Amino acid sequence: YTCSTAGFMHLYPEKHILAGPYKCYEYDPESIKECVSFLTPSNMIMVVQSKKFEEPTMLSERWYKTQYTIDDISKDLCEKWQSASNESLHFPERNDMIASDFSLRAVEGAPKDEPRLLKDDELCRLWYKPDNVFEMPKVNSFAHIRSSAAYSSPESSVLTNLWVQILQEHCNDFTYLASMANLHCSFVNARTGVIINVSGYNHKINVLMGRIVKAIIALPDKLEQDLFERIRDKTAKSYHNFLFSQPYQHAFYGGEQCFDPMVWSIDDKKIALAELTMSDLVDFHKRLLSRFHLEMLVHGNCSPDEATMLASTLVDGLKPSKLFASNRPQTRVVALKEKVSYVHRMPGFNEEDTNSCIANIYQMGAIDIRKNAVLALINHLIKEPAFNELRTEEQLGYIVHTSIQIFGNDIKNLLILIQSDSFDPIYLDGRVEAFLDRFRSKISKMTEEEWQTNIDAVTALLREKNKNLAEESTRYWQVISNGAYFFQKLKLVANEVETLKVTEVLRVFDRYFSKESSKRKKLSVQVFSKNVAEKINETIVVKESGIEDDTVLIMLEDVVDFKREMPLFPLPKKKDVKAMMMQNEEGSTQ
């Protein structure tokens, strides 16, 4: 942005530097007609490039000696082009999505840091927040069609993927016109259904939503075999290409396979894809839309009535039946047992890749605000020493990564990942454990000044203001998507971080991450390249500081049986959102 603006300073007077490249200050149709009048065959330069020409070239370019010829277009050819007619060539239809109303909506009494509930019934839950921060004539809308049909089997998972891609293709008929009016839409296939994202100038956003609904309804009738085959082939290639992605991505995949009891493997999806037909997709379309629950966020320059109208466009257009409460999509997570070291070993999918990888996942579970604060601080403290010691000093691998990892909606974990072409995962696991010992000592020896500096850094990050409307919308949508509706969580976590002491952080570290803890829950996902493939079946002997852990080895073919035998975390309690209903001017709910 800065570079482009600096360039515009050479082209526009001072008062037009920002708007000059985008705004037409004077509409002059005669000038437009004059410009168009010059677009004729007789006033044209045509360049033809080829490695071979039937006629010999007569000229040579000065510097690179490129052979070329300059010739006039014949009079007969110009006349032929001038008189050419083709009914399929015409001006585009009038763009009915161009906004003309840029006035800002004023909504009194709306909070500035969280949305409110406008509607909550058996078909739709609508969240709404006016833009009372950035004051832009734009709106962002997220609509989640929640249906268990989207991921109930490998076949349904693949069908959801195909359905979303085909819908995007069908919407290409109008998305170009929409983009010219600064309106945008996208579709995402999720574990719990399909998400429709619509954003842009608020004045005509409902026009775009209406066209999307029509495209959804017409999808089975417009579906053609050629398009189905093309999308199916594209999807097959994406599944195949995943096998050639980086080993660290395979490690993430391995962790998901172990923790999620309902996740489908790439192999299952490939088999399912090969057997699907166009009629299967048509039948799936009916199942997906017959029963669903819509959860939606409308955030931006619109009134409560306009937000309700946007939601009604979807619900009234698609006409779903009520989704049974017992059939709402759920995300469960495997609960690791305490004092057990789980090791999931898998060969690298790409035999030509010499990199191995380890992803050590230390499971904490569903934790309260105080422990979330401790985890946020530990995650901040561990990044620099992990990179410095494991990558720079020990040179274990080019990729060293630490982060907080979340499975399901609320199961927190600490992740330490290394990808290496020099060492096998068993050795890397030992180095990670040795690093954690040193890291604990580093925390315990921090001075008060160092401690406060890190506290301030974490609180500043948690309290960082949104930079734009899109960032604010995304933050709200993440909270809505996980079903917690805890919009003030980051602020409360920041408040807790401010009061943390070294002793408390060390207590949490010793319980969840120390190898000497009898409460620790650890899964080590290990990807073995062909260079170290002989070690994949190596016996595991674990004796750590006099405490002998039970060890469970999970090979690639054992994952399904492993999950079948493991306990699951309970789902979080259902959140009562009645208190979050938006109040009208008289103080009653909408």
C-alpha cells in the first residue's frame, strides 16, 4: 500500500492521491464515445509470434537479432473484419450489483466489541453487529449451513467437496460482475456443513446473496457430465498431490487421524471418489439441503432489518426442514490417558523425500481462563529458545515450529514440531524432551524485568485492536464457529496473564509438559523418510527419571482400532444465548 501510494504521488494532485486511481470525478460520455470510435480494424496493430512462419522475415532486431516483418493488413481483410457480425458478441448485461447508496447506518446502543443475537429459532440463529468502529459502507456475512450429511461418511465428505466446487463453477456466471462492483463470495466445505462467505458494499449485497441461492437451487438441473468429470479429476489430483506435500503436513494429518474419531483418511476418500457418479451428487444435494440449521453472522454497515432480510434470503429460498437435535453435527476428541506415551509412526508418503518429521503434542484438554493464560504465556516464551536451540545451535532441521493446537472446539494442546533430513524421529523426540528440561530451568531463572517484559508482550498481543473490518469479522466468526460464544475471552485471558507468577507457570508446566509428571498426556507423531525407514519398527523403551511410562505404539494401519478403544472428551455444555439477544429502543428483545 505504501509503495503504490508513493507512486500515485507522481501522478495525481495532493487532494486526489488516495482516490485518484479509483474514482471517476467527471462523467463525460462524449469522450468515451470518441475513444471507442478509434477501436477499428483499420486503426489496429496486431502482433503474431511463432517459432515458424511460412513467409521469410525481412528485418532483424538490433540487439538480440530477432527476426521480424512489418506489413500492412490488407484492405479486403479490414473490410471483412469491419462488417463481421456475431450474435454471441454483445455488451454485457447491466450490472445490477453496483452500489449507489454509501450512506452509513447508525444503530444506537450496539456494543463495539461483540455481536448480538437478532434471531434464534429452530431454523436459524442470526448474529449481528453494526460497524460502529471503522464506519465503512461495507458488510461481511458468514452463513454456516450445519448438516450432519456433510461428513457422515467418506462418500459424503467427498460429495461435499465436489458440491462446493461445482457451486463455485456455476456462480462464475455472475461473480465477475459482482467483483466489478466490489462484491465477493466464496464457499467452504467444513466438517459440520458448508460455509457461504459474502462481503463487499452493503447496498447490493442481498442481490448477490439472492443469486447464490438461485444457483444452489438450480445446481442439479445445471449439472453436466463434463463438469462433474472435470471437478472429480481435479479433486483426485488434489488427494494424490497431498501425498507429495511436506512431511510436516503429513505429521499434522497423522495427529488429526489419532485425535478425531470421525475423520476420514485420504485413502478412504480416494476409494470413495472413484466410485461416485453424477446421480450420487444429485441425491446428496437433496439430502444436504432437506434438513439443516443455519447459523449466520452479519457484520458491517447494515440495520437489524437488513441483516434479518439477508438471513431470510437463504432460509426462505432454500426452505429447509428442522434439523433434529440428536442429528446436529458434533466434533469429539480422543482423550489420552495420563502417564502414557503414545507414539504414532508412519512412513513418509513420498518415497523421494529425504525429510523425516516429528510432532510432539502435549494434551491439556478443556481448560479454564486461568490455564489458558498460562498456556498463552508458555507458548510465547517457548518460541524463541525452541528455534534458537533446536534449529540454530543443534541444527536438527530447517523447520522448527511451536504453537497452541486446538482439536475439536476447545481441547488445547502444546505442539513442538521438527522436520529434519539429518536425524530420525526417535532421536528428535529425545532432543525435544531434553529441550523441555532446559526450558523449565530457563523460566525458573528469569529476572523480574525479563518476566514483566514477556507478560507485557503477551497482553499487548491479546489486546491488539482489529486493523480492519474483515479482521474484526473473522475474530467474531471464529468464536461463533466453535460454539462458545465467549466474545470477551481474549480480554479476560489478558487480564489473567497480567497477574501470573513464575511459580504458577512452573506448576502448570510440571503437570502437563514435564517428562517426570504422572499426569502428562503425550502423543508423538513420527514420519520416517526412506533414509531412516529401518527404524520405524524399533522397540520403544521409555525410562525417564526413574518413572517408567506405559508406551503405546500406533502404526498407520492401527489408527482406527486405537480410536475405537480410547475414551472421548465430553462435549462442552450447551451455551444459553438468550441473554445475548439484541435490545430494541424500548429495552425489550428484538
